[in-house]
Amino acid sequence: DQRMSDQNTPVVAFIGLGTFASHVTGFATLIGVNVANLNFSNALAALAVPAFFLLGAVISGLCVEARIRQNKIPHYDYVMFFCCGLLLLACVMGRLYSFDADHNSMHLTSNFILLSLICLASGLLNAALSYSSRATIRVTHLTGVTTDLGRGIADLIALRSQSAGVRDQEIRINFIRGCTILFFVSGSVLGAFLYHAFYFNALFLPALYFAYSGF
């Protein structure tokens, strides 16, 4: 499943680098923390890393949504192959260089390039799947999905008097949201096991899956 495969990547980044690599909210918080501590190099890194997430979303939008609006064939394959290449490059870097994985500090500058690669891949995939699922699926965070699930459950309670077709549609959407959360957690568990067994080589698994998805 695409959601489980992609969640391997943020977990590997968190264990190997000591910080999440796909959560823009967290980086916005880190900017404030580092500025308050007068650590401007880390503040700049915390600002720049999520910019790569944004760049990935822009590139994905050009490959998919923009082409659909122009009545052209969307290139999901380009997005998947690009993600594959980025993760393979991150895997090679993880083997060649040493990174700071101290979770009690925020040494973003020493991990900047690898974090940026993973953020770029996350932005690419999140934007592509968000558009294709009509914003039903997010593969890099759960806040929105959990909120939508809560709203969906409330809608189901309120729709008791509605037609069976309306209720079935709402049940299907909530099922997808629930599966997204389940696969997200399952991917986290799998990613943690893979990192402890293979270090940054664990990134090969999602990279190969993205390559397969591109064909």
C-alpha cells in the first residue's frame, strides 16, 4: 500500500536524524525555538527544509494537476520515479556520511541535505495522492485525516435518516480514512524495524515501491 510504504521514510529520518522530515508544523515550531536560542543557523535550516516540501508539492502539481487542467495526461509516473531517485540518493548519502541522531538536540544543519531530499520526496508524493484522492488521503501526516474521520463519524450519526446510498458513501470514505491511519502506524512500525536492521538502506524499500508504481 502506498501509504504504508511512504511512512517508512519519515520513520527512518526520525530514528536516523533525530527529527521528523515531513511535518511542516514541527519545523515552523523549530524556527521559533532556534531563534529564541539565538541559533540562527539551525533556524535557517528549519526554514529551508520545509521549503523543499513545498517545492515537491509544486513539481507534483505541475506533473499532475496542471496537466489535467490543460486536458493532458497527468504524469504520476514522473512523480513516482522522482521520489524513487530522491530516496536512492538519500540512501547512498546515509551510507557515505555520518549524521547526528541526538533526539535531545536539534542539529538540523548537519543533516540538512538528507532532510531536504526526504522532504522533497514527501511533498511530491503528498501532493500527487492528495489530488488523486480528492484530498481524502494524506501520506505524510494524520492531523487532517483524523479530523476528517471525526467529522465523518459525526456525519454518519446525523445521516441516520438519509438514504442508504448516502450513508454507504460516507461509510466508504470513513473506511478509507481509517485505513490511512492504520497503514500510517503500520508503516511506522515496519520502518523502525527496517532501520534497526539495515540503517539507511531501509530507504531502498519505499524507493523500489515508487519505481514499481511508476510503471
